[in-house]
Amino acid sequence: MKVKIQSIHFDADTKLLSFIDERISKLSSLYDGVLGGEVFLRLDKAADSENKITEIKLHIPGNDLFARKQCKTFEEATDTAVDALKSQLVRRKEKAKGL
């Protein structure tokens, strides 16, 4: 599965990029139809500490799945977005099986 990561208006370090790639690639083991993904990392201009935004779009046959989370760190935002996508994939899988 190919994952494209874009950090908007800043440069992400390799540690963060490898962390995100590792988390996203685990989703392909849940659902065989995952074709690829796009990750957008943004910094919100808000003054509060929860200004890190991670948006993940998963490409699967049919419709794409999307999750957007805002947290204190990019790692935390990525984890919560991946969890949201896991539940979407499970629902998609159950719907395909007709349960």
C-alpha cells in the first residue's frame, strides 16, 4: 500500500513520517481492498495547545474513507484518526458480508 504524506507549511521529521507510515500500513491488514492513502499534517493557528491536525484519506474500491483529528501532538492525532478509520473499515467489511 502506498501512503503519501504531506506536511503543510512545515517540514516533518523522519521519525514522525515513519510513525505515520507504520500506523497506516497496519490498516491494510484489516481490509484487503485498501489501495493507498493520503495523510495531511497541518498546524492550526489557534493559540491553544491542541493545534496539530491530522487528516487521513484511505482509497478503497467504491468510496474513500476519511478521518480528521485535532490533538496536542501529531502522533496522538494520527492514532485517533487511525482508530476512527479502523472502525469505518470494520463497518465496511461487515456491510460487504451482509451482517
